[in-house]
Amino acid sequence: MKKKIRTLFIFLLFGATWIFLFRVTGNPIPWQIGGGSGQNGVSVSLGDVPAQNYDRMGFTGGFIQYVKKDKSWIVGTDRGEIFRFDDQGRQMWKHAVGDGSIVSMKLSDDESVIYAGERSASGYLYAIDADNGNILWKYASSQLIGADPMLRSEPAPVHLSTDREGHVYANFHRFVMNRQGNRSYQGRVAAFDRTGQVLWMYPAGENLDSWINWNDVSDASDKVVFSTSNYETDLQIRYHQTLYVLNRETGEKESDTLIPGEPLSGAAVMRGSPNFSADGQTMAGTASDGRAFLFDSLGRILWTRYIARPADIQGAWINAVGRDGFVIPEGVVFTTINTFNRENWQLPTPVIHPSSNSLFLFSPEGRFLFKYTARGEIESVSFAPGLAVLAVGRNVRTHDYTVHGAAAVSLTDGQELNFFPTEGPLQAASVSDDGRQIAGIEAPAVTPDGKLIGAYRFHLWNR
């Protein structure tokens, strides 16, 4: 009898504990809070997602943005859900916004609206109330650039930027490969006001025949810039310039810039840049061939630096792909990602390029200041005064599973100040405006020997 009473008591205690933690955290698996993320951190499940192969090119993603006014965090997931967490990692609200994965996300400058883009048959751009997660309006990418479900050509707003008036600027894109194996691109840039009305689109009368992956907007210079990512040099592309500068108010083209490709690297491709400086007078960008650029506001090149020269190793040309470019108070930041074989990016390279997975800081005049090298791919970069926070994901060349996590790097000398490890690759990271908290999204992965590592989790660490 006493044994039965003890067993019943244990179950009642467990149930009461679950109810208490659920009310406190808002998480249906609340015992994950405080578990699995190491130093001074909490960890919250973001739900189950299919674990991707560790070497897969397209990988599980996610987005994080800090909300200054109440020190909270907005998270967008591969499951098509938007979360808001407070500074203790407690869920404030969660909302499933659509049918596809979230592929872009941006908080309005006044922090009242979350803009999110999904990849799906319709490819909606959503405007979401940041206070409660309710959808304010949505716009289908298919209205702008079409869709072809039979060829699995799904449209999406692949990148978003916002201005101080609450307008959002979206790159819409879809890739098409027909049954004969012929490839083509359909894209457009469009501006929306706070109510979801289209202000302008570029081009006005047709789609771009180019892969457009990135844009940025400057209130100070009244300009929008977008860049192209056309790796294939054999396609006859009309919109083949490397970057285009548009008038922010009208969407009319003010200038364009073609960066000639290097003989060993093919086309000059920009995947995650350029970005404007705060005063709108300059832009920083990095090309896939390892060249870093500082442009003026019209896209004219002010200076160029090689941060990762392609190298001939045992007859294979390898390079560390450049991606990010930022102009910040401390200088001009550029990043590179994993080493790739230019001739066949799916094959492993014989060595690691010495400039891969690195962050570089230059002075505004182009003087080299320092280089920091992570042990895995730098998936995202976030800044606070004097500090850069990096999400460190997979190293598909070394298969070192201890490299994953969030790195805090000093912008004074490039020294690593903190590292918060995760089991699976860290796919996104962000830092609070005072540099005291770091948030990240971890993804699960399956190693080549079939082992599952990590889980889809939100992490929050105190520095």
C-alpha cells in the first residue's frame, strides 16, 4: 500500500512540475529549458524537423532578431512558425504563418511589425503584428513572378529590408529547370507600404532573368541596392550586372555595376551583400571569388582587397567563397565560408583554404586590421558595440562536430571573447544591443556514418 502511495505521489509531483514549468516557460517540453546548451544558457525546442545530411548544400535554417524595447527575441523557423521569446527564454507567443519554410525575416525599424517570407506554391510575404503574432496582411510572390508547381518552381521573398517609414523591400525569386534540363531564373524587387500596397516594382514591365539573393536600403541616401548571384556563365542573361542601385522612392534605376569575373573563378557573384553604411555614402560587399569591395552609394568601386585568392592544389582550383560585407563604426567587415572546388563544388577539396570560414576587418581606407578564423562555416554575423557574434555551423571538409556554436569576437583585436558550443550546427545567431545576451538556432544533422547530432533548438546565453 505504501509503495502504491509513493508511486502515485511521484506521478502527481511530476504532473504538478510539468504544469508549473509549462505556465512559466510556455514550452510543451519545459524540461529542455536550461538543458543541452552549456555555459549560462537556456535551450528551447523549436519542434521536429527532418535531420539533413551533414554534407548537404541546402540546409535547415532559421532567423533571429533582437527587439530592443523589451529585450525579447523574434525567431522564424523552417517549420513556417514565428516565435517570440523574452530575455529569460520564455515563450511569449507562437504563430504558424503558412505552408512553407521561413526563408527571410526582418523586423520593422519601429519594432512593431515582423515581415517574413516563405517558400511555397504561393510564396507569401507576411506582415505580422510583433505584439501578438497576428497576420496583418500577406502578398503572394506568384502574383509578381509566377509559379510552376509541375516543375517544382516555388516562388519566395528570399530577402527583405526595411526603412524608417515602415516600408519593406523584397527580392522575389524562383528557379526554373524544364524537362529538357534548361535552366532559367524569374525575379523581381518590390517595395510595399505598411498596409501591403505595392509602391513600385523593378523591373516595372517584366521579370528579371537573374538570380537575386540580396538587397539593402538606405534612408540617408534614399537608395536601394540589390545584387545578383549568377554562377552560370553559359546562360544568356539580360540582367547580368553584379549590382543595381535603385531610387528608394520610385524604384527607378540610378546605376548598375558589372564586376568582371576572374579567369580562375568565373562570374563575380554576390550572395550576402552589399550593405550600406549608416550614412548611406558607402557599401561593403564580398564576391564569391574571394574579392572584397568598398563601393560608393552608386556602386562605383572605391577599393578592392583579395581576402581569399583561388589556389591551384594538386590540379584542383579551390577557393573560400566570400559572402558578407558590412560598414560598421569599427571599420569594414567581410566574411568567407567553407572551401569549395571550383570545378565541382560537390566534391571534397584536398585541403582547407587558409582564408575559409573567416572574418576580416579593414579600416575605411582599406588597411587590413585583423582576421579571425572560425573552425566551421560562419552562417551569420551580428554586431554590438565593439563586438561581432558569429553563428558557427558545419565544416563539411573536416567533419569536426565540436566546432558548432556561437562565437563572440572583439572588434578591437579579433580575439575570441566567448564561445558557446552546441551539439548540432548553429545556423543563426544574434546579439542584444548591449552585447550581454546572445541567441542562436541549432539544427540537427546526420553524419556520414548515420549518427544523429543536435536538435532544432533556440538557445539563449548570457555573456
